[in-house]
Amino acid sequence: MSLSLQVAIREQITAQRYRAVHVKNIDMQKMRTLLTNRKLLKRKLIDLENHVRGALRAYGLLVGAVARGAFEARVRELIEHSDPIFVMSIQVMLDVRRALLEGYDRLHRVLLQVVQHDPVCRRLMTVPGVGPVVALSFKVGVDDPHRFARSRTVGAHFGLTPKRHQSGTSIDFEGRISKQGDISVREALCEAAASLLLRVRKWSALRAWGLRIAKRSSMLCAIAAVARKLAGILHRMWVSETDFHVGFGAKVTQRLRLKPAQ
């Protein structure tokens, strides 16, 4: 490192012109590796299944809607009387798919065991639409809840607040969400919000609020808004050690007195 660079760094530290970066503990990094590996295998598994479907469709063979466990049997049934070279090439894809599926199932079982023995994840899962993957993704993304002084800032941290465009004169409007921060946590929160709005039928203040937004705007806007508020609710539940209540979602802006991280 050159002397000039050392001097520049020393000046920045002395003048406090730097922003501290949160470093996650080793346990959260291990859980992040588990989540990313599981997600990678799932994506490759879907890609391989779609590739096999496309290869069969070129010969007029349609797999149709089948369960994941019945996919291989359905494909073998379709190619039973096909050309030997074509059958061999598809069987190789099925062998690779089987290995991917076994690895994905192993990682998913480990994830479920981790969540089952984690009191924070179990508490977060009391929210409708929040499953094991969403709960663990949120916990790993936040790591230390005490680094957020207000629950409402959690949504902004994960890029769920709209950008503001200002010119200083006549232009002043809000655009799309910023999409800053951890993309995996943002995707997990949006999936939970979509599940809450589209699949869950039980009433809650959060769901009713989201449906009102969808009615006057669009479902995509409602999903982003619910995901943003859901981030604040999950953080509030975590620091206050309370389970979800159907009345949650009306207001998540109250400042909490948080104990410093030990």
C-alpha cells in the first residue's frame, strides 16, 4: 500500500468521513450459504425440467402438468418407443435431474430442521404467508435487529421504498422501488406478500390494507407495499418477542427503545 493511500485512509478515519459496514457473524454466513445453495439447485432443477419439456415438445410429446415426483416416470413413458439416440440423450438429462433433486431435498430438509429449532424463525412464521424459507432469509438478512433504530427503516434497507425524483424546481415525484440491499431478502418478502394477498383467506389488517391498494392501483404495487410493511412487522415482532396478531399492519412507525447488541 502506497504512503499516499495510507495518509488518505488515515484522514478519512480521523475526520469520520466513512460509513461503518455491518459484518455478519459466522453463523449467519453459514445459513446464507445454505439458502443460496438450495436456491441454486432449485433454479437448475427447474431449468433442466423446462429443457426436457422443450426437447420433447419438438417431437409432439407433451409432458403436461405433473407433480415433481412423477416427472421422470411421465417422461420415460413418452419416450418409450422413440429413437434410441433420442432416448439416451433424454435419459442422461433425467439422471442429472435425479441427482439435483436429491441434493435439493437434502438441503431443504436441513433448512426445515434449522427453522424448527430456531425460536425467532418460528415466531416470524406466525405471520400468514411467511414460511420457513422467508423466515430464515429475513433473519439472515437482518442478522442483528438492534442495528435498526426504527422498524420502518427495514423496508428501505432492502430496497422496498420508492425512489424520489426531484429537480429542485418543478419535478418532484416517486418512482419505482429502489431495489437496493439484499436481493434474496427482498424476493422472499415479496413472495410472502404475494402469498398473503393471493392465497391466504384469513382476514388481517395487513391483508385488508394491501387489497385496498390493489383495488385503487395494481396488484404489483400492492405486493411491493405489503412487502415493505411486512419487513417492519417482522422486525417489530423480533425485537419485542411477540407473535403475529391480525391487527398488525395498521401502524409500524413507533420508535422502539432497543437494547444494545451484546
